[in-house]
Amino acid sequence: MTTVAELLKLKDEQHRTPHTIGPDQMVIDAITLMKKENIGAVLVVQGGKVVGIVSERDYVRKMELEGRASAGTPVSEIMTHDVQTVTSQHTVQQCMNIMTNGRLRHLPVVDDEKLMGLLSIGDLVKEAIAEQRRLIEKMQEYIRGESY
């Protein structure tokens, strides 16, 4: 089973390093960054530690629907504070279980309190499909007598 460390190595250069923002920066900065980088969430980091995450969902629910101003609201007021993280040793299946049970779309990877990366549900689904494809190919080789 593929580990998070292996999965992070497979990510393209643009998405390997997670984008971050400080809790005191304005929401407009977060949504501008998300638009520029074509991403759905930004990790909130303070003193090198993940203290929250801001997603498009947070923006819609906590800004737009409440009529708040993006330019005058700090990220800390709308971010999700209790951020579930995983280590690089977790497997894809473990991460999918965490995301499914927690109804999460993004999962920060933290080793020894150091941010290593960010996984999206899309990253995990793509790898799960690839794992299934590899298993099917091995089974077909076995059936044909090509595998020892």
C-alpha cells in the first residue's frame, strides 16, 4: 500500500509545497492566493506550525453568507481551527478513511511538527485508482501464468 511519503513525491512541482498564509492576514489575501494558484484551500501557519486551514467552503459559509468584508476580516476569524493531520507514514487507505469519516477535502502532512505537504481528496482518489489498476494487472498476469 502506498504511503503518504511516496504520494507526496509523485505530486508535480507546483503542488508539492503547500501554500500557506498567516492567521493575521486578511481573507482577501487568502482567496487571492487560492485563485492565483488554482487551489481550494490554504493552510494557516504561525511560528512554523499549522494552526488552521481556510477553504473555499469556509469563505462561502463564513464570509459571503454573512455579508462580511474580505478586506477587513483576518483569516483567523474564518479558518477551521481543529485541523486533522497525518504523517508521511500513513497509507493512502488510512488517509481516505480519515477524510471520509471527517468529511474533509484536504489533509496536511506533518512530521515532527514540520509541515511536509498537503493532500487533497483528489490526490488520494487518483492514487487509489492507480493501486487498483496495478492489482488488476498483477492478477491478470497471474491468471495468464506470467507471474512467478
